[in-house]
Amino acid sequence: MSAAEIVNKVWNYAHVLRDDGVGYGDYVEQITYLIFLKMADERDKAGVPSPQSSPKGRGGNGVPREYAWANLVKQDGDDLELQYRHTLESLGKEGGMLGTIFRKAQNKIQDPAKLERLIKMIDKEQWSTLPADVKGDIYEGLLERNAQDVKGGAGQYFTPRPLIQAMVEVMQPKPTDTVADPACGTGGFLLAAHDYMAAQATSKKEQRHLKEHALRGNDIVDSVVRLCAMNLYLHGIGGDSSKQAEGSCPISANDALAKEVGDDRVDMVLANPPFGKKSSITVINEKSGKKEQEKLVYEREDFWATTSNKQLNFVQHIANMLKIDGKAAVVVPDNVLFEGGAGETVRKNLLERCDLHTLLRLPTGIFYAQGVKANVIFFDAKPASKTAWTKKLWIYDFRTNVHMTLKTKRLVKSDFDEFIKLYKAENRSKRRPTWKAGPHPSPLPKGAGETGRWRAFTYDELIARDKTNLDIFWLKDESLEDTENLPPPDVLAQEIVEQLEAALVEFRTVEEILTDKEPLNV
């Protein structure tokens, strides 16, 4: 069967378990555990050498034989449920990729008959014989189905793949680079970076670096960390080399904001930090002079501003993660561009201490979480300087007059062709605007061959704006003027829903700030 057919077959069974109270996210987790055990069993039977197969009592990929796949397949009824539960608990105590995938694992399928049916369904497929890209496609398909069906849950961890691919293409990670994502979700950025770097890795040294040291990721949610680890594993990343098997894993479960960045900085960061304005943690620096009463306070002297806004904290954290001349591409919501107070401080420092050279305004309707208005900021880390490093900020407005939906007009990679072309990754000094200013600023006339979506603003222009507001747009919204060429009704309805949901998020944020509640995480 093709990857799509396997996805459909495996996913259809999720609906059966849904009736028993097993959520889609829990279902993908259970699939993660079972596919790994089945693959370990296949490798063991095929005699594929594994660094952890030599210890007595262990099989492929270090799985103790008492918890191997064969012991699940031969059980049924209550004995199966007991065996499965003990397997999850024991493997979660292991190290390396094995321990990461089974970290805090629990059985969510309480009906032994349905668990047995799921095991038999997976047992029919030969997973190890599938190419890594096919296995990865199957798993990515399951993750995307989960994001579609659980809009308020897994959707927050699933960045549209066309957007990720476009970001990686303009960032151009080298096979010798170290690439990190401090909010890795299911690993989309790391996988795309790996594929781009692998195409260039020609020497054994580069290939070994790519396998063992090139990628780093972490996420604060345990269940997401295991999904990411499995995603990397099924794409052939990690888990096979001796160093990976002995205890290290490119993905860790921790709060990226919990401690200051040490000397171990990276060449590139690609990230989409979780949305949601307020955090229960307030990050403070020594200069602030006061500490808010929170359950836990992080003292970060390397931060530029004290704020409970998670996105602003991630921007500061990512800037500190980079080596000198290191590069970052970060998805941020609109409020990061215009929020006052700490937001203004962060933007000014970013303009002065880094080269904030590009901003991509994204269309609405591309994320599984509704009502999201987001952008991508691109910046390079620079050494200390008396003058601001940012000379020009180039903005590509891919939002105005663009109508996207998840059903009728999905985002595709070719939608970013013009942006990638204008970005001039090989030499940014060759950038030229597609927007021209006349006596009264306006976009180029229709038919001029360019969209007028690309223009630059100097540092002096940016710093002179009220609160250093970077939420800049100049194109006219044609839907407000041309009633004869309105978008289709379903697109209009979708936009109305998104606007209402975005407003609801803002109202809830105000309520959270006033009552000191946890934020709505979209």
C-alpha cells in the first residue's frame, strides 16, 4: 500500500477508539509506541546490527526481550493489557531515543479487544522495509490528521509544511551547521533542515555530523517530545549510532526559557514558539529591580526586558542562542510587532543588537488554530556595536488580498515562489523593491509584472514609528473597494470566523491578565 493508503487505514481505526473516549492525540501516541516496538522486532529478526542488541536480554534498538513485540502479539484479554502497561512503564525508564519515545508513556486503550485489533493491524505491515521517507510520510500524515481534528490541541504544534519548506529554503542551512528549535513541536523544522542539509552532505564527516550533532530540539510538553522523537526516528535520524543509543537524544523535554544560554550556541534557529500571550512564569532581569509574585520566577540577566509574554521571551531567548553571525527565522503573532512596554524594548534591542533584515506577513487561514495572524521575522546575531546593526527591514506582505482556507484553498509551497526569489538568499544586497512610491504612495499598477508586496524601511524610519511598531502594511485591501470581486462566500465566512475568534482570543487575554489566569494557548 502507498503511504496515503496506510495513513487512511491506520487513521480510520482512530474513530472506533474515539467512541471509547480515546482522543486523537492519545491515539497517535499509542501508534507511536506500537510502531516503534514492531520496527525493533523486525530489525531483530532481520539480524540488523544495533548498538544495544549486544547486551544480554535485549533485542533490536535496545528493547528488553521481555517487553518485545512478540510478547504483545501472543497475548490477549487482560493479560495483553497488563503486558502493554508494564512495557510502557519499563521502557520509559530507559535512556536515549528509546527512553525519549516512551517517556511517561501510559496505556490509553482500556479495552483489550480493541488494543489487540490495533496490534494485529500494525503487525500486518513491514515497517522496516519501507524507505525512511515513506515511513516519515506515514507518520507526518497521522500528525497532520491529528492537527486537523484537534484544532485546539495538536494544531498548535503543527506548522504548515509549505511554510517550513519556504523558510528553510531561504535560510539555507549548511551540512556543517548546528540547527536548533527551542519549541520543536513534532519536529517539522528539524526534519526540513535535515533534508536540506543532507542533500549537500558529501563527506563522511558531514554525514556523521548530520546524524549525531546537527539537530537540537526541545519542547515543554512530554507527549509532543515523544511524537517529535518518533518523527525523527522514522525519518532515519538518530537512534542508530552508538552515541545516540547510549543515552543522548537530539530532543529533550524541558522549558527552553528556564535557564540562560551558556557557551554552547548554535548556527541557526528555526522555530514557531507556542502562541498565547501570558505565561504563569515571569522572566526578569537584574535591572528590573522587582519580582512579581509568581509560582516560579526565572532570573535571566541575558534578557532585554521583563515580561510574561511567551513570544517576546522566546524572541529574546532565540537571539541569545545564536553564535555571532548565526541566523534565525521565527514565526511570531502580530502582537510581537506592535505591543508596547516590553514589546517595544524587545523590538528596539532586536533592531540594534541584531540585523533584523526581513519580515514576512503571513495570510490568515493557514494554521489549524483559527484566528491566528502571524509573521516570520528573520534576523542575524551580531557582536556588540555602538551603532544599530539593522540598516533596512525588508517586508513582504503576503496577507493583504490573500485568502487562504484549510479546505478550499490550502497553502502550497509555490505560494512562496515570489518571496523566495525576492529574498535573494545568496546575496541580500541585490534586493530590489517591487513597490514604487509616487506623489501618493501606491502599489505598482496591475499588469506591471510585480505584486508590489516587497519594500524596505530604513532603521531611522522604523525607530521613528510610535512604539517602534513593526506591524507595517501599505497595500490597499481590494475587498473593501471592489464589491463586484468579493471572495467566494465560503472564504468570506471563514474570514468572519477567524476575525471573531481572533477577537475572542484578545478578550480572553485581557481577562487572563486581570484575573492572573493561564493563557488561552492557540
